[in-house]
Amino acid sequence: MKNSRIRWILYLALIAMYLLHKDFWFWRNPALVIGLPVGLVYHIAFCVAMAVLMAMLVKYAWPSQLEIEKDDSVDK
Amino acid sequence: MTVFVIFTYLALVLIVGTVSHRFFRGTGEDYFVASRTIGPFVLLMSLFGTNMTAFSILGASGEAYHKGIGVFALMGSSSALIIPTIFFFVGTRLWAIGKRHGYLTQVQYIRERWNSDNLGLLLFVVLVALVVPYLLIGVMGGGDTLAVITDGQIPKWVGGLLVCGVVVVYVCFGGMRGTVWANTLQTLVFMTLGAVTFFAIVGKMGGLSNALARVDQDLLMQANRIRPLELMTYIFIPVSVGMFPHIFMHWLTAKSARTFRYPIIFYPVCVAVVWIPSVLLGVLGSGDITGLEGPQANTILVQLISRYAPGILAGFLAAGVFAAIMSSLDSQTLAIGSMFTHDIVRHYGFHNQMSEKHQVLVGRLFVVGLLAVTYVLSLISNRSIFKLAVWSFTGFASLFPILLAALFWKRSTKYGAFASIVSVVVLWTFFFFRGWQTPGYTIGDTGIMPVTVVFAASALAMVIVSLLTKPPEGNILRKFFAAPS
């Protein structure tokens, strides 16, 4: 039960990432942060956040039935 | 010296690709999907290398030259969102189905999923037609790179020919194992050399802050160059990955479903590593080399290399661009060859009249013929690499609802799939002829990308026509949806 709740939270997080991808709050801001335009730094951070989210999906929402299928075919 | 380095690199790729032939097990499954034995690191490198092409290296920097840093959001970080998500939900499932039923191509799966030969044939024709512009991007990118970096000493037609020649040789010799090995080498090469290029050029420009100070401020934000609706709808473009025949083949090479874990996690990081230098160099280049119009901007990266890093480094960097180009061309070529062999020659029984040797020969001749057509097209075409890619991706992305329905919707029917493909063909053709002459074409100039409408129409056609037609038979559903016993 707990796992399925985490799974759905992670699916919702994917939708949230789509919304966060539209960074209209930096739309007109050419300022530099750590030497790079803020709009670019935001999207670099977005890529890192996606890697973290995908790692959580792999850990908590992995389609484990596919692993079983693999074992079956090996047995055959 | 530059030319020497490039030729040495091409020779190295040829050696790696052909050495893999020694591991060849002599079966079709080994030739086309490396006997499904590929591990996580090589799967990540080959999937990523296949997706990164002249589009991401030359096209992205050319587009960033005109549109600024927003190009990273448009294509880079949107890929980081969409592509690993597709690997997670779709790639793993297709791998399992492919392994269970012994599939080697998308067409085999779609044909059997809805039990329709005609559907398979239609899909084959549409996929091949969409791959041609994608191949074209690579061949044109190779020609442009060599011509600019050698100051026109080596004409464009030689560069394109070289790329085609090297790819044909190692794909024919090494099959999927050769392709995967060469891709891994080439992905490591262009990721490393991308970073080296970036630091070398920015250093010569007097440092990042100095170089940024010379750039039009508009390019450092999105507001004046990219429209909000464009950013919101461009997200459908990377969906095309789900329908690429060559990505499908790479998925099938995985040793197990678990093999997908690392590629899924690290894909977004790889995207950042390649797209940051590409986009930034395009933006910085606009401060130094002005007046490049339209597709001319696709040479900005190579022009910067010639200006700031001539000699051996230029050779290495050109090799990096070649690496990105060839690591896509090889997989596309192999996928098309595989589809022709399995979905046409074998499926329609021509193989009964031919020996095994003849079948392989026919498959290879088809590949060589297709590359020859692409090569000729590259000589007469001068359109922006980036825009060509967008049209090709629009078609692939719009076919994705078919794959989603095949995997997740039991009630979908072959007529729904037919309707979906026909709607894509009709609408794609309509928008292409309306928009291909207009740079940055969006529907009614609103910022809405045509892919959004074609995708929505394709999904709607699938749903409506499926619901209006007879539900699929139970034995087919059991074949694809029954839980493994």
C-alpha cells in the first residue's frame, strides 16, 4: 500500500516537473548567476533534479513484473 | 594536421566497428540486436550517442546563435524530462515484449499486436520516409564540418561521402555489436571533446564573463526570442524518441530490464553535459562572428574552432562532431536494414527464393541504396539542419500514440491504428508544405508547434476509430496482456 502511494506521488512529481520546466519567472531576466545566465542555470539544475527523480522512480516504482518475465524466458 | 587527426579518428572507429566482427555468433539475432547481451553502461552510451546527432551539436549551437540560451530549455532540458520517462514507461515494456516474442523491429510488434499485414506495411513505409530527413541531417553535418574546418580545401561532397562510407563499412561488418561499440567510443569522444572545446574556446575569448559581455542581452534570456506557447508545445518534439526505429532496436539489445536503470537515471545528466557547451558556444559566437543568416549559423561552432583552436585541437573537435553524427547514422542505417530484411524480404516470403547469404546481401544493398539517395539529397539541399530535424521529429512523435495504445490500451483496434497513421500522414504533409519555407513556422504564428496538433489528432483518431470498430479478439489480448505464468 505504502509503495503504491509513493509510486503515485512520483508520477505526480513528473507532471510537476513539466510545469516547472516553463520557467516564466526568469523569462525577462538576463542576470548572471555563478557566471552564467540565470535562465540557463535554472535549466541545468532542472536536469540534475530530473536525474534525482528518475533515480527515485527506479528505486520505488520499478515495473518489477518485467524482471519476472525475464526469468521466465531464461527458464524456457 | 587537422585532416590527419580526423582521418586517424575515422580509421579508429572503423577498427573498433570491424573488430567486433570477431565476436559475431553467426545468427540474425546476434547481427541485429547483439544477442540481447548489452550491459547498462554501454546501453546508456549507445542510446545517448544515437540520440545526439548533428542536430544537438551543430543545429543547437546554430539555433542558439539566433535564439539564445532558451534553446537549452526548448530542446535540452525538455529531452531530460521526456526521454528517460519514455525509457522508464515504454522502453522497459517493449524490451520485455521483444524478448518474449523474439521481435527485432517495431513493425513486427505492431503487425502482430493488431494482426494486420497491411498495417505493418504502411508503418514500414512511413517510418522509412521519416528516417530519410534524419539521415540527411547527419550527411549534411559531416560535409559542412569538413568543408569549414579545412577552409573549403575539402569540399562538402567529400565530407558527406566519407561519413556515409565509414558507416556503411562498420555497420555491414559489425552489425549491432559493432554499432554499439563504435557508439560507446564515439559518445565518450564527443562528450569529452565538447567540454575540451568549450574551455579552449572560452579561454581564447578572454574568459566567460568577457565573452558574455559582448553578447546581445536578448540572447541571455528567453522573452524576446522564444514565445511561451512555443516552449509549452515544443515538449512534444523529444517524444519522437519513443517511435524511432533505431532506439527501439537499441532497447532490444539490453541484457535484462534492470539494464535500463542506469540509462534512465543518468540520461538527464548526459543531456546537460552535451547541450551546455553547444548552446553556450552558439550564444558566445554571436558576439564574435556576426552576420550569419538562417542556416549559415549551423557552422558557428566549426567557425569558432577554426578561429580559436586551429591545428590538432581543431582536428579533435571536428572528430567529436563526426562522432556525434556517425553514432546516429549507424543505428538508423542498421534499423532500416533490419526492417527491410525482416518486414519485407522475410515476412513476404522472398527468402524462400534466396539463400541466407542473398538475404543479407539484399538487406545491405537496400541500406547502401538508401544512403546513396540521402547523399544525393544532401548535395542539392541547403536547408537548416535544425529545421529539417524538427519536421522529421514531428512525424515520429505524432506516431507515438500508436505505440502507447499497443502497450497500454486493450480496446484499441487495427482500424484505430490505421486512422492514426493516416491522420499523421495527411496533417504532417499539410503543415510541411505550409511551413517549410517559413523559418520558425508555428501554427497561425501563435507559437504553437505543428507537432502538438498532429499528435492530438493522431491520438484522437486512435481513440474514436477504435471505439467505433469491433473490439480485438481474445487470443491476441492474451498473447500481449496475460500475466507471465
